[in-house]
Amino acid sequence: MPDKKNKLNVGVIGAGWWATSSHIPGIIQHERACLRAVQSRKKSKAKQVATHFGADLFFDDYQQLILAENIDAVVISSTPNMHFEQAKFALEHGKHVLIEKPMTFNVNESLELCNLATEKKLQLLVSCPWHYTSHGIEARQLIRKGILGDIKMISILMTNPIDKLLKGLNTIPTHGTDDKVYVEPNKGTYSDPTIAGGGQIYCQVSHVGAYLSFLTGAQPAEIYAKFDYAGSKNDIYDALTITLDNGALVTLASTGATPLAIRNFEVRVYGTEGVLLMELWKGKMIFYPFIGTPKEYPDLSTEEIYPERAPVLNFIDSCLNLAVNGSCGEYGLAAMKIIEGASLSNKSGKQIKIGNI
């Protein structure tokens, strides 16, 4: 529980690029949180980060961090191959958990974490910043309140220029935060399938899979997918056809092979009463009702388009019972169903029923 000063004591596991760029600054920003400890595989690196950001403790062993005195919650920003092991240990020992995407390597691991968090009555939040934009929240309300009618089809194009990361050609981030990088990702973090799980499907479609469930409340039921590896160990081009459990048809195209100047996250939602057009990377959203006047929402500012600190800020608030968890573990589970189903479909050449995974 929070300490006598009513602050949440947070430990960060995997104090690398994204943790030092987003999560740790978010913890420091929150007036009701305290950065208590950091962990990295190299103790010298953990000490450097702890000294720079003012953490009291530093470790090279994640279990020691979780078991340290007065740790209430942990942020898991390590490589994907460690997510399940670390999150399970934290939840088993009564710690709230924010986990980076992709949540785990497979559906069973994600399901186990969700069930464990429920059993222990702990917060489990998957880090997906797009769940926190005003457009995303408004779109969710429009869809779930039935303003669009029955959702029949969703079309998505999601790109981000990270193919060199996925191919192991460099480790330089391309999220638009390059000038703020404190620690670059290690070699292999994105390009070694045993560490990352896979390429575009694990790294970027994990965002889209969670966003589908966030918007609609629906779960994937069937999936057919084809990948193109472009000479890499990892998938670079992904094309998916998904059927949701509410009957909606989803087409999803995603690649990391695009110029630095071009990013796309186009979401087109087609309902029986209207159509919603979103351009997430551009901060644009328009609703076209079949009857009535279209509504164009104000463009988001540059800072609002990808609110990178929002997940950890909401995580702290939800742990302190100040807010509802806006990106629950179940969204990460839904994404993992798509990721695993797509990977199986690409390998087998067959359509995969999610319930059979």
C-alpha cells in the first residue's frame, strides 16, 4: 500500500530506452508517486539511471526489486521475452503492474496474468498511449453507445518507420523522441525473435489489436494472415483479415518499411448508422452520420497525438483509486489473440479460430 505520505512507491524493471524516455519521467511528474527503484541487467546501468533520475535503489535482479521494502507497484519495460515471468512474479507478490506491449509471447501467458491480477485485486495495465487521446475516448463512446449503429466493418492501415530496428540494422528509435533518448535499445531487442517474439506483428500490431478491443469491446474470433519477411528473420509486411465476435469484419495492413516522414494509423469504422474516420498519427477525426451533418473534431496538438506518459500517469492514479484503469490487461490479451492467431495462420496458410489457440 502507499506509504504514510500517501505516495505510490514505484519500481521500474528494464530501465532502458522507453522507460527512461517516458515511464520514469511520468512517475517523476506525478505528485502522488515516488520513483523508488530501478532495475537493469547491468548493475552499473541501473546505478546510472537511479542516480540520474533520483531513485533510492537500484538492482540487476528484478526479483530483488519486487521484494524490496515499500514497493507498491512496478513498471515492466523490459524486453518482451521477460514480460510474463516478471509480471507473474510481481502479481504473485502483491504488486500492481504496468506492462509494456506486446504483453507476453502467447495467449495463455496473457490470460494467466489477467486472471492473476483479478484474483489478487491488483491493477494490470498494458501501455498503449493511444487509448488516452480525446479522439480515442470519444470514438469509443460513439461506438459503444451505438451512435454508429451496428459495426459491420473496420479498415486499418498502421505504419511506423521501424524496419531497420526489426531487421537489426540499427538501434536508433524512430518514435519522434530521438532527441530525448537517454538510453538506446540494446542490439537484438527488436530484431532477435527469441527476445522480441517477432517483427511487425509483435511490435506494432500489438497496438492495433489492443485498440480494436478498446474501441469496440469486441474480441477477435477468426483470423487469416500473410506475412512478408523482406529477407529478414522478422515479419516486415503484415496483412490480416479478422472477424470479431460481434460479426464485424476487419482488414488490417501494417508495415515498418516506410520513410521517416510517413506514418499512418488510419482507422475507418463502418456502422449501419454512420462512418467514423480517424487518422491517429495526424490527430484527425470526422464522424459522418447517414442522416444529419458530419462532425469534424478539432485536430489534436502534436503533444496530444501520442501521449507517451499517459499510461504510467493513469496507472498511478488507478493504483491510488483516483481513476479507472484506461488500458486494462484484457486489451493486451485481445491483442495477443490476434498476434498468435496471425502467426499461426501465416505459418499454416489456414484461417485460425481464436478459440482453438
